[in-house]
Amino acid sequence: MTAPRTVTINEAFDIGVQHLQAGNLMVADRTFRDILSNMPDYYPARHMLGLTCYHRGQLQDAVHSLREAATQAPDDCEIANHHGIMLSESGQYDAALAEYDRSIAINPDYPDVHSNRANTLWILKRYADAENAARRAIALRPDFADAYLNLGNALVEQSRAEEAIAAWHQALTFNPTFSNAWSNIGNAHRDLGRLHDAEEACRKAITLDENNAQGWCNLGNAVRDLGRSVEAEDYYRHATAIKPDYAVAHHNLAIALIDQMKLADAAVAAKYAVTFDPDYVEAWSSMSLALRELGRLREAEDAARRAVSLKPDSAEAQVDFGDVMLMAERFDEAELALNEALRLKPDSTRVYMKLAAAQERAGRIDDALSSIDRAIAISPEMPDPYYRKAGILFIKNDLDAVRDNVDRALALKPDFAHGIAMQAEIALSLGNEADALDYIRRAITMAPDIPGPYLTLVKLKKFESADDADLAAMHALEPRIKQFGQQQEISLYFALYKAYEDLKDYDRAFDYLRRGNDTKRKTIFFDIGDACKQLDDIARFASPAIAKNLGYDSDIPVFIVGMPRSGTTLTEQILSSHPDVYGAGELHDFTVCEQLFGGRVTPDNAADIGRMYVERIRKLDKTGRAKRITDKMPGNFSRIGMIAAALPHAKIIHCRRDPVDTGLSCYKQLFARGQYWSYDLDELGQYYQAYERMMQHWRDTIPDAFIEIDYEDTVNDLESQARKLIDYIGLPWNDACLKPHEHKRAVITASKAQVIKPVYKTAVQSWRKYESHIQPLIDRVSK
């Protein structure tokens, strides 16, 4: 029997290296440990053991082994370089730089150490130093692909994206299979707004290396920006499957889920991100957003504050904190946060989109349009900014521009369900019910799990059977509705209310109506006491003394005021049927003019406010021929005194309706903005009482400034009331005013589905169907 041959240390070392290179890490580990058990001072084995531990994911063991090897071989530049890598990987960046410097002192012409040093300097955000180190590595080895990668990383952080892309392409010249280079190129194209180029580059990255987690994540970013969030979700999940602790991919997954209204899942994904990286500012911000939509406002504020405290100079964190403050109606804090975000990141699409949303909610429509236009200029290939702009333009009643922007969004993303749903709202506003129904059914087909479109659908059909397929589809969403967030939950409940009202199942209808209102009330910060006090204060301090012909002399404006759902839209439709009247809808312009002159009308500025207002509304009449222009902002009932002062010859029409019918109609309406008092029956009644006190104040102080018209009189005797209105605004009679439903114009208010129908009487005393459910309202308005 032949005795086993004795293996020398060098032979054993070579065997260990071969196993390491072949990926047989456990065998390599055992081999190097066997060598060291016999020769503890054999530093080459200590060196290779450190690399083996690193590849096995045992970073601390790797640092320890490389430290020992560096101590045993203080003049070996390669060991010092590898020790630096391990220190950098473990977050000991200053110690890593010290080891790189020691390696360079041993051999200044060793290119690898300069490249690795560039990477650590990049992590430390010392981008200019990182660039210099990478260029030194390239000078020593012109075909060094890794050094070109690090050079590109340093350049892109210095806002030199085109140079970075060129550097990464140079890396690919020397290493055509360099997956990370393509991934970085894709990310840079995305930052430059070239989303299709970004997608193409990222696909090359994952084709070259299907286990490139960063490549999958960057591909997800590109397609998400192109409006393909479902596809992006799949790519982010690929990334997290490859690298479970990839915090960035978990966060991006949260964003894609938010896009799809999968808010509960989004909150979980964001939680994973901050678990793996507790200082991840953007993930805390996304968690705040998901929690906001889920109605968990206290948790949302905590997450937003955490983001801002971690990184006060983060524009995104400031924006999200501003969002929370807006929901809390804390406008001063919101404005501060959003302005800080704009200062920090003036070229961010997201910041401008958020700022536009905040400005729109604050009633600053022109500012909102300027901000959203900036977002579009930065990212013209993103569909969402066009969709957001369409929503803002809807408020301005500029439906041609609304349609144009929706079309732009859909050209970029044909399956954009929200865009299709907006097309339905446009068609409904123009009275084209058949087109609206076609659009909304397409939207539901594209996104059957999003409840929102059903709220439009129920406006367009009358439910006649409990077996209706659409009713069944809405009920199918109920068991999981809370995962979509409170806004979608509210939409579903209001839609189900309408369906059961059609079916005359009033008890069940009111149950869904109550659920919708209760859920909506939870999403808003509102104090009914403060709201009523504001109205009472106006009545207390508004002085009729300023209303003595100090304002601007114009008889063009016609203000239609009153409680929402009191007949204001019908009144405007009657007036605008006259060929000399332009119906402008609900305008914020008088408030805007007041704000531009210090927030209130005074004897000194009354004429200037009136003149500016008339100049603004004249621009709305594209023909330039209208002799009267109506402003149907119901809430202007609180400004009757100020309007009379600024525009003493303007006509003001106060619309009244049975208080219980008015209140219930408000309770049945999911308003797009404001009217926060309308989601609780007792609060609604309190607000109505404050409104009545205010109107009585105007009757007592300036009774000649306005007329009052009752909804019930209008629907019972249309001709008498129509003639009264036309006579009051000083125009000759026209028979078209007897057929307001035939007048084609854009109507964007809650009554847009009604104005295209002949005047009907069924809404009079309609509250009696729900009498047993609305006692808190009845008790209040009956006092």
C-alpha cells in the first residue's frame, strides 16, 4: 500500500487558491485554516482566508484576517489595499483611507488601490477627490474598466452626467459584459429625463447579469417614471429577492405600490426599507405618505418628522412634511416646508408636483400651474405631471386645456386608468353622457380593483336591480377596501350609497352614506367651532360704511352665492342660457384679488380690487362679447359686503333652499375640496346656523346689495323666476332662458350631471326619505 504523499505548504496554498477561484468557499476556508494551524505566521494564507471570509459574507472575520495579514506583512501593498476594502465595506471609511494611503506609500503605481480609494471617497461624498483618484488609476492602467466606473460615479454626483455616461461607455469598451456600467448609464439617463434610453440601458444590464440587483432596481425606476408601476413592482421584487437587505429597492417598491393604491403593502415595504437602513430619509417620507392615505395621520406625522430630523436639507422630506401639514390645515407650516424644498432642489420634478398640489389646495391656481409646468419641462416623458395639470385646469373650467393635457398623458401611457377616468369627467362636464359612460367603463376594465371610477359610473346610470353586475363588482371590493387607503374607501361607500338610493333601499343607502362620511371626516383636521367663529367674526367686523360707491364702476360681474347644493348651478345655467351672459362657474378670483391687496377690502383699495377682478374675469370670455359674467362661488356669501364695496354695481344673487334639503344634499355629496363641515350631520347643522346668521347680518346692513331667490320657486315656476333674474341683471328677456338644459357649456361642479336634464321637482322635500336617519341635522336647522 502506497503511503499518502505529503503536501507542502505552498502546494496546499495553491490548492486553497484554486478552490477560492472556483467558488468552493468552504473547502478554501478549511484549507487556509489548516495551513495557519501549522504555520500561524504564513501571511499569504491569512490574506486569502480574509478574502474567502469576505466572499462567504463573514465581513468581520474578513477584516480581522486582513488586519492580521497586514501586521505580518507591513510592506505588501496588495494586502494593505485589500484590508482597506474590508474596512470600507464595514463602514470604517477613515481607517480604509489610511490603509489605501499606506498601500500607495509602498507602491504609488498600483492602480487598484487608487480605484478603490476613489470608491471610498465617493461614499464619503468627497466627489472631486474621488474623481482625482479614479483618474490616477486610469493613468496607470488605461484599460481599467472598474476605474472608469468609479470615475463616472464621481462625475455624476458633480452634476456632470454626460461626462459620467461617457466614462461608463469607456468602461464597456474594455469590458463589454460590465453589467454595472449599463445600470449606471440607465440611471443617469433617467436623471436627465431620457426615460426610454434609461429603460434600454437597464435592460442591457440585467441581460448581462440577471443577478444584478441594482440593475433590476434601476430598470424599475425607469419604467415607473414611464407610468408602468405594475411592471416596476415586479422588477423591484426581483431586486429584493436577489438582495433581501436592499433598502433602496424596498423603498422603490413602496413607491410603486403607492402608485397602484396598494397602500397597506406600501407601508410594509417602506418599513422593510427603514429596518435595513434606519436613517433612510426617503423611505420614512414614503412611509408617511402611505400612512396618510390609510388615515393613520399621527403615525404619518411622526414618520415625516423623523425624515426631516434625519435630513433637514432633504427636499423630499420637506415636501412630505408639508403634505402632512396641509392635511392638518396648518398652512403656514406647510408653506415653510415646501418653500424650503424648492430652495434645496429647484430642478426636482417631484418637488414641483407636490408644490403645485399644495398651491392648488390653497387656492393659488396660477401659481400651481406655473409649478406643474416646471415639472413638465424637467420630465416631459412622465405622464403624471400632465395628468396633474389637467386636474388643476379642471378647477379653472378650461376643459380644452384639460383634454389636451389628458391626451398628452395618455399618449405616454395609453393604459393610464386615471387619465381615462378624467376623460369621462370631461365628457360629463360637457353633457356627453354616452361618451362619459364609454370612458369610465374602459377605466374600470383597465383597473378593476380601483374603486374610484365607480363613483363616476354611478352618476351615469340608474341601478334598477339588486343583481346589477356593477353593484356586484363594487361589493366584491368591500372585503379588501381598506388596503387601498381611505380615499378609495370613501369613493366606494359613496358609490354604493347612490346605487341603493336608485334601488329605493333607503336604509341601506344611508348606511353606506354614513360610512363614507364618517371615513371622510376621519381624514380631515377641522374644528366646527373655529369655522363658525370665522363667519361670525366677519359679520361682527365687516363694516357697511365702506360700501358707498368707493369701488370700481362695472356692471359686468354677477355673483351667485349661497350654501352649496342650494340651486346655485341651476341659477347660473338659467342666466348663462342668455346669449349676452358668460357662465364662468366657481371662481377663486375675488379671494385672490383680496389676497393681493393685503387680504381685505378697505376704502383705499376697494376700486383697485374691483378693477383687477373685472380684468381677470373678462379674460375668461374668449368671445369678448359677454355683457355679464357670472361667478358661481357659493362661499362668496361671506363676502357680500366686500363685493358690494369693491364692485358697487355688480349684481349679487343669493340662492336659498329648504335647509334640511340643502343640508342632506351636502351630506350626500363628496366634495373635491373644502366643505369640511358637511361630513357630520351635527356639524353641518351648526355651519348652516352660522351661515344664516351671516346672511341676516347682510340683510340688516346692506339689504339693497343683493336679491334672494328660492330653489323651490324656481322649479315650480321656472318662467317667473327666470324673468326675475334676467330683469335683475339688466338684460332684455330671451326665451332660451326657459330651456337651461339645452344650453351647452362646461359645468364642473357637483351638479354637472343634473344641468343637462330639464328642470325637475323631485329634489323638493327629498329629505323625508331619510328623515329617521338625519335627526341631528333637523334639530339644528329647526332652531
